[in-house]
Amino acid sequence: MTQPDEPKDFKTFLFPRHRYYGQVKPENLVFNANLQEFAQKVTYISCLETGGKISPEEAYEQIQVLWEQLEQSKKELGIGTSTETDSLNERFMKENDS
């Protein structure tokens, strides 16, 4: 019996990445990658719990750890904190677009 052909890039098949459509800044791109990884891992944990492979408590604890890591990443990257310089730059860009 022959085995079906494996996808050319098995890692891409298991861990798909999607295009980022937000404001392109290095910190936003890194956070987006972290967020996609978080979502993928939560999906796996949810499937393991639904399938009876891990307990609901264990699933909750694992997701909580992942959430804390994502929050730490957000904090380290400065996502969601608007500096005065960024605000001035955004205002300047809006005024010059008019």
C-alpha cells in the first residue's frame, strides 16, 4: 500500500500563518506572529480537552500560561501604549492628508 504524498511544506500545513493587514511596524508584526501562535496552541489544547485527552482544569491552566506569555509579549513590544511622539506623528499625517 502506498502512502499519500505529504504536503511540500508540512510545517506550513500544521502551523499556517496568515497575512497581516494592520499598520506595518516591526513590533506589530512580531505581536501578530505571537498572536497567531497563541491561537494555534489554544486550538490544539481545546481539541485535546474535547477529545478527553486532557482534563478541563489542565486545559485551562495551559491556556492561562499561554495568555500570560502573550500579555508579556504585548507589554515588552509596547503594543497598545501610545507615546506622545506617535500621537503627534499621527496627527501630522492626518492634517497633511487633507
